[in-house]
Amino acid sequence: MTFDLLTALTTFAFVTVMTPGPNNLMLMASGTNFGFSRTIPHMLGITLGFPLMVICVGLGVMQVFDMWPLSYKLLKVASVVYLLYLAWKIAHAAAPREASAEGKPLTFLQSAAFQWVNPKAWSMGLSAITLYATGRDPSSLLWVAGVYVVVSGLSTTSWTLLGQQMRRLLKNQFRLRVFNRVMAALLVATLIPVLWPAH
């Protein structure tokens, strides 16, 4: 991969990963409700799970959709249902003290598996492959995945730290409840492009 192409890929990855989306909103909510250290498995699930998904998609998972178009619709339904479930969990999250004892942030495996039903992840992955791994050869796919590991590590850390800092401002239960419900509403809003795509 040339330096110019790598620079373009890194910029693309940074912009797509750092902007608000389901992963980042959930990380911020998790940082607020559970703190940084308990959110680390969630962070690692995104940082490693998304690049693995990019490699798998690039190596041929997209052929499943070509051979069996119904699978795309099933994926879309699963994405909507799971995001609504996660939004409900965020909206009803306990106060930080209670969450420390009772609540459970996403695990590494849950977070990594979520990438497969995350509409933004699919959009980012397909765009990155189309633009920066056009031949879909293993070397190009590994470059794309490697860049996303680095950039996702920075992004997940930033969004979780932001949530952790907000935890200090949200010690009041009412404010925390409002925050969690706003985060849940924003998470649901990320479904708008999936349900009503622009033509």
C-alpha cells in the first residue's frame, strides 16, 4: 500500500470511527454508568471485532448476500431489533452505584458480535473495502484491518473517557436518567438511515 493511499485510508478510518454511531454512543453510556475499567472488554470487542469483520467480509462473506438476498433482509431485521434492545437497556440503566453492583456492561464477545448487526459498521466496512482494498487480496485487507485497529483503539478510549468524565456531572439520579434516555434516543436515531435510506 502506497503512503498516499495509507494516509487516505487513515483519514477515512478516523472520520468514520470517531463520529457518533451505535458503538460510540454505547461506549459513552457505558463509561458513564460503569466507569472506564469495566468498559475495557467492550472497547476491545469493538477494536478487534470490527477489523475481523472487515477481513471476513473482504474474503467472501458478501457472496452470501449475492447468493441469498433474503439474508440481507434478515440481517437488517436483526440489526433493528438488537439496537432497540440495547437502547432499552441504556434507557433503564441503574445509577452508577447500583450499576457497579448489579449492572453488566457488554462483554468482549458481545461487543465483537455486535459489529455484525451494527448498520454503521457494515457501511464503514464495505466502503473501506471498496475504496482501499479493491482487489480484496489478503495483504490489502490486513492493511485496512490494521489501520482500523489503531484508529478504533483511539476512538473507543476517547468515547469511554468522555463518558467517565460525564459520570462526575451525572451523580444526580434525575440528570443520569435524562442522559441515559437521550443516549437511548440517539441510538435509536442511528437506525433512521437504515429504515429510510436516502434515494
